[in-house]
Amino acid sequence: MIEEFTNITMGDEHMGQYGHLNYKAVPAILEKSQDALLAHCKVSFTGIEIDFGLRSFVKNIEITWFQELRKGDECQVKTSLKLSKTSMTFKQLVTKNSLPAVFQTIVIVLVDMASKRTVIPDELRKRLGDGV
């Protein structure tokens, strides 16, 4: 499993009608931290498609709230990645003032161009630090 830490500031564009982070914005905000983790490994979702002919689809997403986040809140995101046979699971913890605010788990399945679920190639596993 690999980990990456990023910092984010909550922007006005992600606030809902009650003045706190809208639940629909969480996946979009945290996608940037997933991309940062992959970039650290010199991988991207576009690169996976180009280099391996594989696409990524979200199989499952779960978000748990511990406290609300408001415009201007500065937060840290801890993103970890675990690989299974055919999927990648990102676990992301957003903290504010060192306290948990939001936890997201997202499972991404890799499929071939015919949308058939496929095994993660050994070379991709190596790039993502999973040994082999």
C-alpha cells in the first residue's frame, strides 16, 4: 500500500446552501489527491488507458462525515492505495485541525476496451509500488 499527503483549502464553489461542503463535491475534490498519488508513481488514469488499453470505472464509493467543512478551511488529505486482482481502492481521510472531517473509500475497477473486467497488469502493479 502506498500513501500520499496533500493539502487543500475549501473553496466557495463546493459549498452548499447551508454554507458547508456539499456532499456531491467530495469525490471531485478528492480526485485531485488520487491523481497526486498516481503522479507520484508516474501513473495517470489517461496513461493507464494509453499504455495498457484499460479504462477505469467506479464500482463503489462511500463517504463518512465526522465534522462539517466550510469555505476557507485548510485541510490535509491522506490518500492510500491498495490493489486487488482487478481493482484499485483509494482510502482518503480529510482532517481539519488534525481531527477527522471526511473519510472516503472509492473502488475503481479496470476494464478492457470491451468493458470486460481485467486483471491489473504486472507492469502497472510495479509502477504503483505493489511488488509482483
